[in-house]
Amino acid sequence: MRDIQKANELFNQLQKEHICPHDLEFEDIMIHYIYGDVYQHGNLELGLRELILIVVNTTNMCLKALEEHVYSALKAEVRSVEIKEAVYQCTPYIGLGKVEEALDVVHKVFKENQISLPLESQSTVDENTRFQAGFDVQSEAFGRENIQANHDHAPQELKHIQDYLSAYCFGDFYTRKGLDLKTRELLTFVILATLGGCENQLRAHTAANITVGNTRNLLIDVITQCQPYIGFPRTLNAINIINEIIKE
């Protein structure tokens, strides 16, 4: 049986206020499930749990929940630069507008916590290096031969998309400091699972997670952490893909 007192204590430790003050019955159900069941499952560090939920709520554009979990991440001693980089990591997958609004929320919470802005830039590339650096980190996750083949075999009218993937998605974002490659791939798995309808990309990034050193058990723990925020259909779809790509 779950420990309701422990759930309430963890909620009070991490959250600054009620999550649903106008319906406390619903709030109790969610607090007891999220903090009594889900947060007690697996071996994820508390800070990583909060980074995952920052990415989930950025992807879902649930700005109230995003604000709550930025506060929780800071209480869990997640560095401000890690929070910012987790939101930046969403950009190639969910698009500009959602990330702009998410960053407004993040900056609001930072200011309320006396965190000086702007944060130090984490970029490691320039116009001359972004493509090659992106190609290299893309190759680390997906195999150099595979990435080179994608460039070589792309139809002429689609070669620019392969260039954008290497230079923009991987060059401008994956090469940044603040989060390592394993964490960025893990968060990308979360983004794609949250979006739904991205099964081919989720398959590819599930395999990439294994390539960069994340495990099947870790991916199961991560998708479990996402479940209250993405629902069971997307959770079960992600688990099916994990089982398809990674044989026990």
C-alpha cells in the first residue's frame, strides 16, 4: 500500500502551492498518485524527474504545470542552466512558438528566485563548425555510416532537410554545454513520446538511447514518470516501441 503521508510530504517539499485549489478532491487524487506511486517507482534522481516533467509540460504547452515543475526543479537543486537547456532541447521537435512561451515561464520563475539573467551561453559552435560538429554528434547516436548515407541518398530536393538536421537540430542544440548527450537523448525520447504520432522517430531515438548508454530499465522508469502527464495511450505506445527495439 502506498504511503499517503510520504506523498504529501514530497508534494509539500517540491511544490509552492496547490495544483488545483478549486477542486481539492481532484488534487488529492493526483498528489497521491503522482507522489505516492509514480515518484516512488524506479531509481531516477529527483532532479532528473523534474527535468523530464519540464520537457513534458513544455511539449504539451501546459504552462501552469511547467511553472510548478521549474520551481520543483530548483528545490531539487537542478541548476538553472540545466533547466534552460532542457527547454532548448525541445526546439527542433516542437517548434519555435512553444519554446518561446515556455522560456517566458522559465525566466519568470528564475527572476522570482533571484537568478540573474541572461544565463551564460552554452553554445560551442559557430557558422564554420556547426554542421560538422552536428554531424559528429548525430553520428555518435545513430552511426556515422547511417548519417552519411542519409546525406548521400537524399533526393536533390530534400538534401537541405538532411543538412538542417545535422547543422540545426544536432549542431545548434545537441552540441551545447549544460547537458550531456545521454541526457539530451533521454529528453528527446520524452519529447517524442509526449507528442505522440512520431512512432518512426521514437523508434530511432529509442535505439539511439541504447547506443549512447541509456538502458531499457531507465527508459521504462522515464516513461513511467511521464504517465500522469501524457496519459496511458501514449505511455503504452512508448512501452511497445521500447519492447520492439530492445529485447529483454
